[in-house]
Amino acid sequence: MTNLEKKLRVWDLPTRIFHWSLVAMVGIGLTTGFISPEWWMGIHIWAGYGTVLLVVFRLVWGIFGSEFSRIETFVFTPHEIIAHIRELIFLRPRHYIGHNPAGAMMIFALLFFLIAITVSGLLVLGGEENQGPLAGAANYRIGDMASEIHLVLAFILLTLIGLHIIGVFIETRLTSENLVKSMIDGYKIIPQGQSSPQPRPSRPMAAATFLLAFTILAGSVLWAFSTMPPSGIIQMSKNSDYTTECGDCHEVYHPSLLPKASWAKLMAGLEDHFGEDASIDQDLSVNIASYLEIYAAEAWDTEASNRFSRVSLKAPYQISATPYWQRKHNDIGDDVFRRAGVGGEAHCSSCHRDASIGHFDDQKIKIPVN
Ligand code: HEC
Ligand code: HEC
């Protein structure tokens, strides 16, 4: 720094904390979304909520933060954006005290996709998993569609992050101004001759009031949504005949795990049931068959009821033979299923602690170690 240059605090503390917390939160979200085992889904969901909070904070801080954090200071005209890109191409970008036009566009794109990805995530959570505030508002079909969109958005986000990092690297090289360092300590060096405006200070009280009001409002809306009963889950009475007769040799399977036709076939062939004679009294059998028919997959709209409706033609009433089951358990070795604590493929509840209620939440998976 020469005598004629000045050091200016450009990024205020909240903006810097926001930036690096967002890096951590989105990093956790992408890692748990793409590569971690399903039972880490709880962390993924919390990273999503954390991201929403950070983005909301940033938007509010974009109104009440100090000079260079304010959104109005980095809204550029198309003319300015084109000029900046031209300067970049000729490798001579001019110096901006706050965000430059390319950086600003990236910020808007990132904020937009972060909002889109969290909204689609909430729809997946509500529609497919029947969890979260939208469990009642989103049915399985919506959740299924949202999950494809969620994935595409995640790839777009990854691309944007890549471009953002490349952009920071290029601008740092061309302007010999360490952008990463300035996002850590907040300071930028103002070159000689460049006028530095009198930066406006932040208004933390106004920001806090606004955030509080917004949180209460958004919280009440989500709360109102979450009071809706989860869609596709019906009230089911217990049937003690079913529990005692069919729970004799294995766990009692939730009726939603097979379609009506499969239960009917199973009940019609109990004398040769997977190599065993499971035949029972006529009365009991009629009672159980009608119970299973009423509460079969068709009556529900859960992930399991939708997925297990496509049965295997060779074994129409074996849940563990359905194509979906096979696909989902493909990576689990035979030795794992043979562990004493597991007891075979058919023992869903050894690994799925919520199997008995027809849920298979990712967070409830726990494979016994021996
Ligand atoms: C005599 C013992 C016995 C009784 C009683 C019995 N089962 Fe089974 N069942 C088995 C065996 C053995 C298997 C093969 C899977 C295994 O290894 O546990 C099986 C498998 C199943 C499966 C397929 C599980 C999978 O792998 O997807 C279903 C569904 C099922 N039984 C339903 C019933 C119902 C409904 C009843 C009551 C009407 C019943 N069972 C009563 C012994 C029994
Ligand atoms: C050895 C433990 C084990 C047993 C036994 C087991 N599962 Fe799973 N199951 C898993 C694991 C692990 C996953 C996650 C696999 C993945 O997608 O990476 C899973 C995934 C699933 C999913 C998908 C959940 C989701 O939201 O993606 C369903 C549904 C499911 N299992 C149903 C069953 C049923 C029904 C049975 C019994 C017939 C069963 N499982 C038996 C371990 C087990």
C-alpha cells in the first residue's frame, strides 16, 4: 500500500459471517445430499433450514446493512455489466470498491437458486417423506416431481459455485486485490485517485426488527401449513387377529406395503407360504383378508405405498422382491442380511425403526452391527 492508497472497511462483520456460514451450510447440504448415506438425511434437512435463514438474513441485511452490503449499491445497468465483461475480456477490469457487476450477478443467481433449491427440498420432504411443514400440502406426486427438480437445481448450484470461485480467482489475478482476504478481514485497498464515498453505516436495530417480524410471519404461515394432516396417511385401526396370526413367525407387515391383489393372492395360498404351512381358521382368514384389502397400498399415498405397488411378477406378494426394494438394497451385502441382529431381508424393522407404521424415513435407518 502506498501513501496515496487508502484502506477501507468494505464488508461489515455480519456480511462476512453470513458469507462463510453460507459456505459451510451449503457445503454440508451438498455433501449430505450427494454422497452421504441416507441416514444422514436429518443433517441435510437442517442444512436446508439453515440456508433459508441465512439467505433471509442476507436479503434483510441488503436493505439495512452498511454501504457495500446494501443491494442497491450493486444493482448495475445492462450497460455497466457489458462494459465490465468487455474489460474482463481485455484483461483490464476497472476497480470496484464493493461488488463488481459480474460478482453482483453471481450473487443474485446464487440467492435465487438457493431459494429455489430449499423450496423444492421442502416439497420433496413433504410429498415423498411426509415430513416437514408441507407434509399435508404436498402429495407424493408433487414430491416426486420436486425431487427431480431438486437434483437439477443442485447441479446448477454446483456449477454456479464453480464459476463463482473461478471468477474470484480471475478478478484477484487481474486487479491484484485479494478478494478472499477482503471477505475475511473486511478491508479493501482503494487505489490512488479513486474517490471513496462516505459509507453509510448499518442499521442493526431496524434489521433485527424486520427479521423478527418476518420470522413471525413466515413461521406462522409454515405453522398453518404444518397443522394440515399429512396427505395420504389414513387413520388405521389395529386388527388383533392380523397381529397375532401373522406376527407368529415374522414381524407384522404394514398393509400399505402391498397392493390389494397381492394381499389377496397371499391370503389364498397360506398353506404354501414361502415353503411353510401358515394356514389359519376360515373366520380369521376372512377377517384378515378384508382388513388387508381395506388398508392396502391403494388407500395410502406414501413413498412406500407408491413404490411397492409395482410388484415382482414372479413373487407378487414378496415386498423384498419388488424392483424398488431390490434397487434400494442393492448395495447391502448378503453378510449384512445374515447378521443375527438383522435376521434376513424380510426383517424390515431390524434396520428401519419405523417400519411397523409403514414409514421408512431415512433418518430412522440403523443397521445392526452384528
Ligand atoms: C408359519 C410361519 C409364518 C406365518 C404364520 C406367516 N408367515 Fe409370512 N412368511 C413366513 C416366512 C418363512 C417367510 C419368508 C421370509 C423370511 O425369511 O422371513 C414369510 C414371508 C412373508 C412376506 C414377504 C416378506 C418379504 O420378504 O417381503 C409377507 C408379505 C408375509 N410373509 C405375510 C404374512 C401374512 C399376511 C401372514 C398372516 C396371514 C403371514 N405372513 C404368516 C412365515 C410365516
Ligand atoms: C440390513 C438392513 C435393512 C433391512 C433388513 C431392510 N432395509 Fe430397507 N433400507 C436399508 C438401507 C440401508 C436403506 C437405504 C439405502 C439407500 O438408498 O442408500 C434402505 C432403504 C429402504 C427404503 C427407501 C427409503 C427412502 O426413503 O429412500 C425403503 C422403502 C425400504 N428400505 C423398505 C424396506 C422394507 C419394506 C424392508 C423389509 C422387507 C427393508 N427395507 C429391509 C436397510 C435395510
